[in-house]
Amino acid sequence: MRLTLKVWRQKNKSDKGGFETYQLNNVDTHASFLEMMDVLNEQLIEENKIPVAFDHDCREGICGACSMVINGRPHGPLKGTTTCQLHMRHFNDGETVTIEPFRANAFPVLKDLVVDRTSFERIQQAGGYVSIGTGSAPEANNIPINKNDSDKAFDAAACIGCGACVAACKNGSAMLFVGAKVSQYALLPQGHPERNERVLNMVAVMDEEGFGGCTNTGACEAECPKEISVANIMRLNREYISAKLSVEKE
Amino acid sequence: MNWFSKFLTSTVGRKVVMSLTGLFLISFLLVHCSINALMFLNDGGLFFNEAAHFMATNILIRTIEIFLFLFLIIHILQSVAITRQNMKARTISYSGTSSTATSKWYSRSMGILGSLILVFLVIHLKDFFISSRFTDHLGLDNNGTPDMYSEVKEAFQNPAYAMIYIFSMIVLAYHLLHGFQSAFRSLGIYHKKYTPVIEFLGIAFSIIVPAVFAAMPIYFLLKK
């Protein structure tokens, strides 16, 4: 198939950047979106041009490295799919595809389609963990956990931290991500001793990093490649309100 | 109280304030709408006038009214703060086809819808609230009660004025359609059993209440 690509090119963080148009004449419909980008880059190298920089790692839909906004939608038009798992058969012959980086001021563009998502890591460092030595795997039935809760915790833990929720949100809000990270611990007994400090610290860093607030449009859930539920945002609100009211000293 | 001011300025806390003040305004709408519905009784507005007079003079209602204005102002100021913060979080928008497929237009337009409601409120308060409360040009009805009914009737028999009202009620309906259920979400209330009930009530409220308000100008226009 033939494709016209409108790709965002930006030399570095301070460059203004702009769209460049490229023509690809022989795109394999079985290729993944990133493989198509590889083909584009080979073509650019042959033409002595600088290839397009983009993030990728596992290419199996589990690492959360790939990003890109394809035709206005983070990770492209397919539901519950990362860019690396999106295949070219979902596009039409002769189509013009617009490719942009994730847009949020907390995710500054470093080069072309690569954005700096370390703000997510700083949120995680503020409390997205359990600070006890867990040792080796314990006896499974030592701590009984309700199946419904363990399922919900597992669903929340499926978040790969790619940032599509932020990219999709008109407010650049990170609440789906933070909600998922808070929820996966709030739902399990191992997370309970630190639940109040966790949510207070993570929200504080989230706000410091310049993410916007949630206005419940639901765009994040619709674009999330792991289909994380907005119920996690409600749980974040609940955890935050209850922590604020119950903690004696912040 | 440092923790409290920090709470009020956090992204979660700001939404809690929006939610609580919004829910109070929703409860006000229900009262306002119920009293206005008395105009549809075929008694020349006698019962409505009595109710309106009670609402304007009762000490308890007058006290709640102070809170109503206070909460309305907080709701507006907080929305300005939230909008500014959210606009700062994303200064560049996408040039590809927009993601209209993933969220409802009115959920993304609460600020615009709210601003239109504010314009409406200014007109509404000037014409009905201030004129009835702070001037004494209202006549008396057959029972000797200030005749608010005739004031309303006269205003709504102007088609242009009626149109502004009907349009504003459509705007209000969309604002409520998102706001009602969003208020509960911002408070962290989300449950498989109760959320569908809240969503149903939200849709019913957003249609019925503005419809009753919009029915008044239509009623008086047809009566003309």
C-alpha cells in the first residue's frame, strides 16, 4: 500500500519543530506501525537525511515505551492496542497519516516523536511501591485476599505507564496513571500500611510536575492500550480525600 | 490549616470543591424548578405568588440564599482556576483529526457552557431577582401578595426574551448532563451498584428540570 506520512520533526527540546511530509510507496499490510517507521527511516538514511527519532523497546505491547499520536489518537485508532501492536492493515491505501508526539507540558518533546516521560518516574518514586523487604514468594494462603479485589488490583497493575492517558486528556491529566498505581496497592493488604502517605505524596508530585486535573471526560480510558478503567480515578479521589482527613501529620 | 489549603489547591481537592458547590446548586435548581412549576396551576398565579413571597421573606431561606451566592461564586472562581491550570498543562494541541470519538463534546466544554449560564444568570438576576427584591414596582394580586406571576408573564410574552431563556435551558441541560454524574465521580463515588442509578438520575434531572424551566416561556407565549 501507498501512504503519505505527515511526521512531526523537531531537532531538540528548544527547537520549534514542524511537520515534514514523506511518501512511502510499498508498505506491507502485515507490518506493524513501528516496522513501517523503520522502513521510512531506512528510506531517509538512503536519501542522506536524518531518520525520525521515536521510542520503542519490547515491541510486544508490554513495556510502555512506544508512544506517538496517530491521526490525533494516542497509539492510533485501534482500541486497547499500543503503537507497536497496531498493524498497517488498519489503514487505507493512499491514506495520509499524521504522526505527532504525545502533547503535554509535563512530557516535553526531546526530539521528533520522543518525549521525556521521567515525570511519571518521579511520581512513582514518591510512593508507587511497597517499602518492605518481601523476601521470596510467601505461602499463597497466608494472607487471604478477596478474589474481586485481587482481580481489580491486577487490572490496575496492568498499566504500563506509557502516558497515553496524559496524551489523550485535553487537560494533560495523569490521574488515570496515578489512579492505577495507587489502586493496585490500595486494594491489597500489603499496600495498606502506607496507603495514606502513598496517595498524598504521589498526588503532590503529580501536581508539582504540572499535570492538569481530571474533568471526567473519559478520553483516557478510551485511549488506554491496557484499558485501565476510570474507576481507578474515583478510587484515587476516594483515597486522597480519606487520607487528607485521617492523616495526623503530613 | 495548612493541610486544608493544600487540599483545596490540589488537583483532586479543586474538583471536590467544584463537586460540592455544584451539588448544592443542583439542589437549589430542584427547589426553584418546583416553585416555578406552580405557575402552571390554573389559578392566575395566586399560589405561585404566595410561594415566591415566602421564599423572598422567610429568614431561613434568606440565610440559605447567602450560602447559595457564596457557593455560586466559589464554583465560578474555582472553575476559572481549574481551567487555567488545565490549559497550562497542555499548550500545544494536535493537528491530526481530533479525538472526538473518545469523549462527549459537552464533557469537554463545561467551561464554555458554564460561561453561557453565567451570562444568562446576570440577565436573569437583573430582571427577576433584583427587580422584585430591591425595587417596589410589583403590583399586588387578588390576595394582596406581590404579583410576581404577572411580572414573569409579561417578560416571557416577549418572543426574543423567551428564546434567550429556552436556549439557556438547553445549555444548562448539557452542563448538568456532564456535571451531575461528574460531581459524584470527583467525590470518589463509583460503584457497580450505585453508579448506574446516579447516571440515570443525572440524565433524568438534566432533561426534566431544564424542560420545566423552558416550558414557562413556551406556556406564556402560547397563552398570549
